[in-house]
Amino acid sequence: MNGANLRKYNFDENECGLTRWILTALTGYIGGSTAASFAYAALELTGIFNADGPLGFMSSFGLLMTSYAVTFAVTAAAIKSIAGTSLRAFTIGSGSTKFSREMLADQLLFPGFAFFIGASVICLFESRNISMRGLSAAQFVILLVFSLMFVWMQTTAEEFIFKGIFIRYACGNDIRFSCRSAAAGLVSALIFTSLHFFNPEMLARSGAMDVLLAASYYFISAMLGFMLDLHYGSLLPGIAIHFVNNFHAFVLVGGEASAGSSPSLLVDRTVTSGAGMLLKAVILYLPVLVLAAYRSVKGKKKAGTIS
């Protein structure tokens, strides 16, 4: 496939083989992470996020999220140049010509809101362990605007690398459940989970069983997110859920030991047990799964009415 054909690549042709997808993933993850590390170091030199800097209260969180913009840019460039497709086609398939309002509401807004309901329920149960962090109103507004600008890049880059590439390799443009797509989802979830073993909230745990139960939170989240993308035939639901999860943790209620080290409005100073993390995954995804089931039933009824 030469350069001219590569730029015209359409998933319906199913020409993008395993080697090209692996190269796309490695470029996005390793290349993006390396470039982000340089960006992180450069930002440190500016002093903007230093303790005495104008955004010092965001510290490493500000550096991390800003550098993720570079990871997103590298990943997007890899998808376009190596896999040879536009981000629109990669996200929603070449069968759709644009992001319609109906599509964005159905696949982005509603799943994200359903997930937020689950996160809010968890906060109610854990309210006795949650306290104010002490941000001023001005600092919270800055954190809110900053997170809206950069968190979506972090979550979208991760969704593209850890789910999108696997889905597109397994399904091409026909995103649906199959043995091939289920196997791709399993591999994707295992890789995503293994990378979270190095998060501070995981390293703070003791006991193999507690660690494995806590890891099941990431595995179940990744697997259910993958299945939801297959159900909707788009990467948008996974992107929405991942964004809401991280935005909620970084801006609203963050853990004292968390990978983002965010100066969130509220802080949960307890380390949830492994079994508690497993229960969290169920509560978080229950409203989303109910929504997906309702959508499926409604679609079948509509199809029956038309026929």
C-alpha cells in the first residue's frame, strides 16, 4: 500500500494488517510518552507549575495533563499516517460522514451522564471519608477550566491506544461482538490493567489478594468499556466514560494517593480495599449498562414498528 493509497485508506477495505496496527500502537504509546516526557521537562523549566508559580497549586498534575496533549498529538498523527485514516473514521467508522448531534447525545452525552450517576452514588456512600481540600474559588475555577482543556486529551489518547486500535484491528469497520473482538477486548483489558499496577494507589496496598481485587477494578472497567464500544459501534462511549471518570477524580473527588496527584475540590483520604474497588466497578457501570439495555430494547421495538 503506497503513500497515496495509505491516505485514502478506508476501513471497509480491511487492508490495515496486524504489523501496521502494532506500529501505530507503539508509536502512540512509546513515542507519545517519550515526547510527553520532554514536554514535561520543558514545562518544569518554565516554572509555571512550581510552588511559587502562578499555577503552583496544580504542581505535578498540571505538568502531567499538559504533557498529555503531546501524547494525544503523537497518537493522532500515528493513526493518520501509519494506519492511514482520519480520526473521525477511526472513532466512528467510515460509514458516518460527520458527528451528528443525535450521535453525540446517544454515544457521548448519555453514557457519560449515566457513569456520573454511578460515581455520585459512590460518593454518597463514602461521604464520611471525604473532606474539603481547601481550594479557593479562583483556584477551583482555574482547575476546572484547565481540566476541561486537557483531561479529554489524556483519556482520548488512552482510549485510542488501548481500545481503539484493538477494536479496529479485530473488527475493521464492522464493529460488533464476535470471538475475534472478544479476544481483542481481553488482551486490551489485560494490558490496560497491567499498566495500572504501578499507580500510587496500587503500590500502597499490601497482600496479593488485595492487589488482585483492586486490579480487577481496572480489568472490569476496561472490559466493560470495550464491550460498550462494540455495542454502540463507536469509540465515543468509552471516551465519554473514561473522561467522566478522570474528570470526577481530578476535579471533584480525588484520592489522597492517586496517579494524577490532582488538587481536587474534595479528597477521599482512605484507601479503598480491593473488594471495595471491585464493588465500585459494579456500581459505576450499572447505570451505563441499564442505559445500553434500554437503548437496545428501544432499537428493537423501533425496528419492529418499521418492519
